[in-house]
Amino acid sequence: MQIIDSIESLRDLLVSQSSVALVPTMGNLHEGHLALMSQARQHGKLVVASIFVNPLQFGPSEDFDRYPRTLAEDCNKLQGVADVVFAPSINDMYPQRQTVFVELPEIANELCGASRPGHFRGMATVVLKLLSIVRPQAAFFGKKDYQQLHIIRQMVTQFNLPVRIVGGETVRAADGLALSSRNQYLSEEERQEARRLSCMLREMRLEMLAGDRSVERLQQAATEALASRGWLVDYVSVRDQLTLQAAQPSDRELVILAAATLGKTRLLDNIEVYLPG
Ligand code: PAF
């Protein structure tokens, strides 16, 4: 496995490669990332894992400074799993102040975008840069960040980028908590409570499958249940899987998305729901 920290060296290495699969990450890798690497292995002859904590996608009061940076451990985990680790510096990725951004559709201002202004613009901009640097045939993103995946798919489709975007299933701890680098911010007590988020999503899905289609009431009840246990709920929202627009009675392929903060840790999760025709 080669570890490369400059765009120029990466381009030299990839120039003769015709089958590259990219897994963009911000590092601090867990089983969810490793599952994406295995998926990537099935699609590309050469698997490139990028590790870059992208300042553009963090707001001024967010956790950019304390975001865990664990490059040495990450590289150990990637041995035998990825062929190339691309870990550029901020200066290499942004040699000058970035003034050109991807302008995103309205959906980027909803859900997570409502409480994280500019987040998706910064995310999409770095993903576009990574795709243009690596020029992979396929790129892999976890479904845990469902809205992110949706926005990337829109960008790739609407810009006719020659890359296939593949979504990887969310990997969970035994108690259901979706794996995330931010889980390590949780205290022991918060970690016990954190499982409630995925429980709540599963319960909501069961109610919908049992015939309860009163989406507004279900969203409200879930929000109140979490709030009563000390969560600060950002949103619990039932959306159409394909468009991420609010669910309509005729929609059958839905996703319930939630974001809520426990202590100082903002957690995200979602669950897909397939209603019978
Ligand atoms: O999901 C992430 O880790 C990041 O948002 C991504 C896609 C690597 C862009 O910085």
C-alpha cells in the first residue's frame, strides 16, 4: 500500500490506471469505512482511500479542530484493504482561498443543511475536487449520510461526471448504533442512551408497516420521545428515498431520517421503509 500526500504524486501514480475505485473519508476509520473499501475492491482494480478533514464543510462553531485525526492508525487498518492512501494537506487541496463552489439544489438547505449552513456546499466542493484529482470509475459513500449521498448523486448526474456512485449500507454496533467517528465523543452514559436513536427509527418503521401513515404524528411523537430523554432533536423526517422530498401518501419507497444531539454530540441515522403497494 502506498501513502501519498500530494496531488501531483497521486496523478503520476494513477496516470496509467484504467480501473480505480475511490473511497473518500475524513479518516478515523471504523468498520463502516472498511466495509466501503471491501465494496470498492469488487468494483475497481485499484482502491484509493482518501483521508482529508475538509475545513470547508465545518461551520465556525463545529468540531473541525477536535475532529479525530488518526492517520497512522488509519493506515494500519487500510493495509491489505486499500492500495493507495491519499492524505493531502490543506495547502495542497486549497493552495489558494477557495472562491469557486458547487451551487446546490434547495434540498441542501433542509434537514442537516438547515442547522449546518454551508456544510453541503463545502462537502460537494471537496468531493468534486477529489473526483477530478483521482478520476475514479466508481466512488463509494455510506448511506448513513443519506442526504450527503443524495446530493453527491445529483451533482454527478447533473454535471455528467464519468463516475459511478455507490452507496454502502450503514454498519452498526451490536446495539444498533450506527458507526460514526463522532461516537467517540459520547460519555459512557450517553453511549448507552445513543442506541435509542436507531430503536426509535425501527419502531417508527414498524408502525408504518403496520398501516400507520400519519407521518406528521409519527414524526412528532418520535421527536417528543427523544426530547423527553434529554436529546436535542434537530429533525425526524419521513421522506421519499429518491427525491428526499417530504413523503406523499402515494410514495412507497421512503426513508426516515433523524439527527439529534446527545450532550455535545450530534448523531445522525436513517432507515429505509418499503411500504407494500
Ligand atoms: O462523509 C465524509 O466523511 C465526508 O463528508 C466526505 C464525503 C469524505 C467529504 O469530505
